[in-house]
Amino acid sequence: MSEQFKGKKEQFTERPKLNIPLLLVLLAATLAIVGVGVALPAFLKPNLVSEEYLGEPVASPRSYVGRVVSMTPIKPVVSEGQIKFPLAIVDKYHIVFFELQNDQGFQVPLMAYITPTGRLFAGSSMCEPCRGRTFSLAGETLVCDTCRTTYTIEGRKFISGAAICGTYPPVDMNPVVKDGMVIIDQQKVLSWRIRAL
């Protein structure tokens, strides 16, 4: 019986027919929107570095809790495309600092330090947005001496401070240790650029 010929009672008591294809389309669209909502924030996050594995321990474990360790300046040897300095010096002073020029004549600040688990980080020593060039090890954090932004020591993950600085943590230059020497590929320093601003 067509709608126009149905009585009022039949119009309100009959169950409407379900449109299954339309329901499936709506369900698929809902799932797609939820999926985008879950995945999109991961793609839109700023350049935060997640905890990063720094290789096997090269020194004994240690704790920086209850103290602040400032950088000790050193002079590395640059030879045959490699930057070298003794691991024993980093082990003794915990965190060291030096500068070398990149291929544009910019003095790149660099550091190396031993993490609480005895692993080695060697890489850039610049808090790029504020242009801070030195860091300290304080408690369980790596601290920019200029803006006081803090990172985890092991993976340089932003903890607190200036959010913009937290998006540009020091860059690991993947050092190797051979015959008691820390070795960094000089090309990593030559091609280093300020990422921020």
C-alpha cells in the first residue's frame, strides 16, 4: 500500500525498512574520521625527539642527582675527516665542550657527555631558538644554561622550559669509540645547520 493511501495508524505503527548500504557507508565514514583523529596529532607534533638509543655503555654508570656539572672545554684533534678526543676525558669530566667550523664558516658548538647508564652522547651543543651554546648536567636532566630548558639526559626529550626550545634538542652525531678515542665524522659538523628560526 502506498504512503498516500495508508491510514494514519499504519503510518505510525509500521516499522520503517532499514537501508543497509547507507548504514554501512555511514559506519565506514565514522571509522575513517575516528582514524584520522587518532593519527593526525602524531603527524602534527613539533620536531620533538623521542627517547633515542645511544648504543652500548662505554663507561661506568653514574648519578648526577644532587649536583650540577658544568662543561669542561677541550681541544679535539681533526684529522683525515675525523674529529677525535679521548673517552677518558669525557669520563673524567662527565660533559665536555668544543667548537669547530662548518662549511659556511659558522662556529658549531659541540659537546660530549656520559649518561647515567654509562652511554655516550656526542653532538651539537646549541639550544637553537635562544642560541644558548652551553649545557649542564643537573640531577636527571640536561639543562640549557641560557634559557633553562630541560631535556632527559639519555634521549634529549623535552621536559620543561621554553616549548620552542624544546622542539630543537641537541643533535646526536653518532660517535663511535675506538681504541679509547671518541670519533665523530667531520662531515656531520661541516653540514650542520641551525634548524630554528
